Amino acid sequence: MRDIWHGAGRDGHVPADAAGGPPGGAFGDNDETRWGTAIDGVPVWSLKQVAGADPEMVCIAIMNRETAESVRKDLLAAGFAGRIVTAAELKASFDIRLAVCRLLAAEIERKCVPGEIAELGVYRGAFAAELNRMFPERRLYLFDTFEGFDARDMKRGATGSGRKRGFLRHIGGAGAWKMICPEQVTLRKGYFPDSLCAEDMERSYALVSLDADLYQPTMAGLAYFYPRLSPAGT
């Protein structure tokens, strides 16, 4: 078993959901009344059961530092020799944007929201790769110049540092390994919205990420994507 989240209350299961769920398939908790119960089908274990399962890591998802430290000591006393991470440590390295997107992806799939996935402003494709991973059954459309900021947009609202050329090698070709389902990825290279084609006008979207950094392409993105969002889309 890989990882277990200790803390079956709100402090535990909310960040676990945001991180993609408890990978080890269990929650731990000190409350005896919760032992043997389940949260969305995930069992709740005692601290002794957690230590006995020998996971690679236990995340103590308890915000109170003194309580978290007490649980850490109890885990060590129970013979657990794996990695222990507290909520404070997790928060310091937590990718809020990615966590929120995971929650949205789960909601979109739960509600069966129709439509494709898109990102405007791809840079080197790190977030696009996560979108591809979260929605392996949906087409992912990536809109970018893939050559840096266009001079036409630099007069107003530049918030980035001036990105360089060479983006496509991270998305396609030798860099295609980043995409778990590369066959689902469609690149729309060029200046937005000029890069839109006729078939894009008929498309609907379940989730869109606008990360163009600049005022003009962001406004163009809102003008194109918002009317095409499915009900309950994001």
C-alpha cells in the first residue's frame, strides 16, 4: 500500500479529494466511532491498522500542529517506519490550481457534463498534460503561438516575463511522452483567435483553462469560450 491520509474529518477528506483521493485506499483516524465506517466507499482505519498496513507515506491531515505531532509520535510508537507528512508541510508544496482542477474534473465527470477540454496559453504543456491525464476520454484542444508572446498583444497588460521559442518540442515530437493520451490532443498553433477554424465554431466545452497572461488574448478567449461552455461547465 502506498499512501494513507490520517484524519477522516473535513481536514482530511477535502484535501485528499483535491489531491486525487487517498492513493492507499484508506483514511486513518483517532476517533473510535469512525473505525470500520467508510467515506465515499473508502474505509476508515485505526492508527494501529494504519501502521500495520505499512504504507510508503502517511499524510497527517490535521491542521492543529500539537495534535498532528501527537499522531506522529503515536505512529512511530506503533512501529511505522515510512514517511510522515503533516498538513503544514503539505500546504507548503500544494499546487492549489491543480488541486482545484482535480475537484472540478471529478464534478464534471460525476455530472456527465458534455463537451471537450481546452487550454489557451500552453507554455511548455505541464498543465495541459495534467488536463490530458484527468480527461483521458475527451479531446484536448491546445491554443498557443508556441513561439512566445505576439508583439500585437504586448502593448497592453503584459504580466509574464516574455517567453521564449521552442515550446512545441515539449508538447509533440520527443516531448509527447508528457501526454498520457497524446492521441486525444489537438494543437491549434497561431495567434488567437485567428487560429480558430470553422469546426471550432460548432464545438462545446466542459472545461477551459485561460492562461494567456495578456489582456487581449484573454478577452478573445472569454469571447469565444464562454458562449460555448456546456451547462455546469467551467
